[in-house]
Amino acid sequence: MTQQAAAPEAPAGLAVRVRDLHYAVNGRTILAGVDLDVRRRSVTAIMGPSGTGKTTLLRLLTGQLRPTRGQVEVDGQDLSRLSRTGLFALRRRMGMLFQQGALLTDLDVYENVAFPLREHTRLPERLLRHVVLTKLQAVGLRGAWRLTPAELSGGMARRVALARAIVMDPRLLIYDEPFVGLDPVSLGVVLRLIRRLNDALGLTSIVVSHDVREITAVADHCCLLSGGRIIAAGPPRALQASDSAEVRQFVRGEPDGPVPFHYPAPDYAVQAAAVR
């Protein structure tokens, strides 16, 4: 692997530090003062109802979006002060597992995992093959190296995508809804991989998910995002024991509570008359 310049250490062992983060689109507020600390070598879960800005937060953490206000530090670097070159260098120390895997359909498993190495390094083919096969071994799919994405099950495709995410030996690994569409067996496999790879490789992992029971089984720290803010944070047991009605509704999956079932709407009779 190519050597990279050492990045400055984040304060107090933090891999990610977010303060007073605001983000709005066309006057619509999505994040309204998010504060977040992600400790190194931990698995941090970011949970919350659909549409609360979880994926938007990930895009801000990777510099894909610029905040309306606030500060985002990753690996000790303030993203707002990085040049384009500096941002790309920082991203090479990150791995990303996208929703549904996002494999390149015209490439086989081996070439999908090799793709980041071919783009960002000049490794000789013999060493590149060793790295790729090692990562596939880590996710249990070395024997599938010549299969195409169309020949993979949903769980296998997610594991190939995970091998690709770790092939550059990232410091920070980000998962965006990694359990969507997985059967119980595949989900269990991915869960174990998240925890095992984090510990074995010394990674820092951020997992965005609304699958409470699954992610709290492997997370060290959980954050609940709602209304544009982190409304609760702590170890999984602390959230499960919370007295907050909003936290309790989400963690327990209760249909009635502070989060309404109905989207805000005008009076039914008034709306029906207007349609006519």
C-alpha cells in the first residue's frame, strides 16, 4: 500500500467531532444544531425515524455537502478548511458501505474490490491480488471472486461491498443502512462482520440504521436523531432505559407517541372541498 502522511490526532481520542451543525435546503431545515462525538475504535450507531437527516449527516461528515452553519472535524481536520485536494486525501482514509452495496454491475467480484486500489495506488498486480483476496477472505467470499454481481444474493453483495470498503485500510468506516433488504441469516452475518472487522482492524465505525434491536447488539454508543438534533446519546442500555417519551417510542417501536402517524394536513373537509 502507498504510504500516507500522518493526519493530526483529533482531541481526546475522537475520530469525529461535530458542533452546532445546521443544514437547510431551500429554506427547509434538516439539521438544526447537531453535536456529535465519535470515539476512535468504537462502533457508533446513528438511529432515528425515516426522513430525519441521517444520510444527510453522513454526507456532511464526508464533505459531500457543506453545512449551513457549524463545524465538522474528521481525524482532527476541519472539513470547511480543507482544499479539494485535502478533502480527497481525507476520503482515502474513509470507507463507505452504501445502501444496497452499489456494486459495479459490469465488473466481477474481484474487480469490484480491486477498483479503489487501481484508482488510488500503483501497486504491482501480484500485491494487488494479495490485498484483494485477503479482504474477500475477511468477509468469507474469497471463493466467489469470479462471480458477477448478478450471481450474488443480497447478503453476498453487501459483503462484497464491505470488502471493497475496507480494501484501502481506512481509519473510518461508514455504513449507510447496511441491513436493508437482508434476510435474518444475512443480517446476522453482516452484524458479526461489523463488530469483528472493527475490532480486528482497529477501525472506527459509524452505522446509520433504524433497525434498533440489530444495531444495538453490536454498538458501543448510540445516538438518536430527531427533529434535526441528537435528542439522546449513550450506551445502548441507557437509551433502552430512557424516560423520554420520544426515545421510548422509537426504541420500542410504539405506533403512538410524540412522532405522529399522520403527516401534517389541513382539515379534511376543507381539503376535500378544495380538491373539487
